[in-house]
Amino acid sequence: MSAHTGTHIDAPAHFVSGGATVEALDLNVLIGPALVVEALDADALTAEVLAGLEIPAETERLLFKTRNSALWNRAHAGFVEDFVAVTADGAQWLVDRGARLVGVDYLSVGSFDDPVSCHQILLRSGVVALEGLDLRGVTPGAYQLICLPMKIGGSDGAPCRVVLTEHTP
């Protein structure tokens, strides 16, 4: 089994030479208020698309529910290459607004055609990528996120259990 199997996080070391590994990640990033944002009509999470989603300033943990969520209904289907992903300018938009964790409802935050750019922008800025979320039954809105990765020393990623509970301010 790979460290990037199922629902998992990418630590900076995944794409950044000398970057932090899983055991060094701050649990305060992985646990706390999160916002689930719906972008069902988007083909990509570009800066323009993100700007139109009315994301409150300085939201630190963002989980994106896209048309990818419907892909989880296909039992035993193959990998889909045209999944909705964060573009490089979208990643920079998120970094510039203070994101610390970005979660997506498919197997990579970066696109199949260009997986590196998005990952490098996010991970170099210390933003944790949370990939492989099943958000089919999740309504957009505010939640409390609990993301517990396996503590694998020296690893660039780890499978994790992710739980959303109602957010109480």
C-alpha cells in the first residue's frame, strides 16, 4: 500500500526537496474549523473560479466538493484523467489568502496534465493537500475538521481518517 492510497495527505516533502514529512506536520492545521465549498459546474479550480465562490477571507481549511464527488458512485471504475483539480493560479490564490489545508474530492489536488505546479505552490507555502475525500453526502458549509494521518516517520504522505462534525463557533 502506498502512502498516497485512499483518503490521504501530502506533506511538503512530496514535491519539495527537504520539505517537512508527515510526522512534522502541525496537528493544529489538521484539526479545526473548515469550510466545504461546492463548485459543481467548474472544470478546474482556477483563481477566477475560486474568487467567485464567496470564500470568506482568511479561511484556513477549505474542502472542495466538485463534480468529482459523483465519481465515487462508480464501483470498480478506472481512473478518470479529466477530474476537477486546482490550477497553478488557483493554488496561488489559496496561498495568498492564507489557506493552510486544501482538500479535494478526487485523488489529486493537481491536474492529471500538470500535477507538479499546483502541488509545489501549495506545499512550498506549507499548505497541506488533503486528497481522496468522499464528499457525496456533505452539504456545503462550516464544519469542524478532524484529519488524523498515520504517523509514518520520514514519509511524504499518509493515509488518514477524516471526520467532519457540525461547527460550533
